[in-house]
Amino acid sequence: MALHWEDAEDIAEQLAVAHPDVDPLTVRFTDLHHWVCALPGFGDDPKASSEGKLERIQMAWVEQRES
């Protein structure tokens, strides 16, 4: 199953595994965009991202770390 920008929780889970020592709140959106696009299984258009989508992913990642 391909990941898309709307799959914030699934993307956050994969980012937490790929970057376990990173505080998501310190990641610039340009870096976050690159990391999401580099995830195995990411199949969406890189140009279809937006600040709002990246923020939702970032907040889902924060929640992953806190749980």
C-alpha cells in the first residue's frame, strides 16, 4: 500500500522508526518533505505537499514520540 500525504499517522510511524533520535519539532519542513518522499512505500506526488500537510505529519510524529 502506497503512502500519500494524507496518511499523516502512517508516515509519522515510519519517520519515528527511521529517525528515532530526532525531535520532530526541530525538523525544518524542507527536511521533513525530503524525509517523507524518501520513505519506502511513499507513492504520492512530491509537489502535492503543503505546509498544512507537513504540519499534520509533524504533529502526528510528536504524538508518536509521546505515546
